[in-house]
Amino acid sequence: MVRPTMTTTDPESRKTRRDRDAIGRSAVADAIFDAVGTLSLLGFSLLFLAVGVRGLLVDGSTAVAVAALVASVAVAGVAFELVPPFRD
């Protein structure tokens, strides 16, 4: 009597535990870097916002203040992925 063999077409079944652990570590590292990057961009956005508002309220160049406010909105848009990426 011939026993049937288990054949599978699932590519996940051939991965070892070490491979799955490496993928998990890589995913966690990417998530941490993404979170740090987003917080950094939001910090820069707040800095530009503060410079723009201070430039409008205190004696300063209106053009520089408006440019800082526009930069603040643009950086916040990049942080929340509302602006399309400039590269692939």
C-alpha cells in the first residue's frame, strides 16, 4: 500500500522559524523607524508653525512668516502621507 504524500503549494509552509522571526524583527524595526520619522516630521511642522505665527504677530517679515506657515502645512501633510511622494 502506498501512502499519499502531503503536497502543498503554500509558500509560507516552507519557511523556517528563523525566517519568520527575521521577518517579524524586520517589520518591527520598520514600524519603529516609521513612528520616529513621523514624530520628527510633526516636530518640525510645529517648529515652522511657531516661527510663522511669531513672524506674523511680532515685527517680522510677512513673506518669511507666510513661507514658514506653508512649510508647516506641507511638512504635516508629508507626515500624514497626504502629499504624494517625490520619488519611488
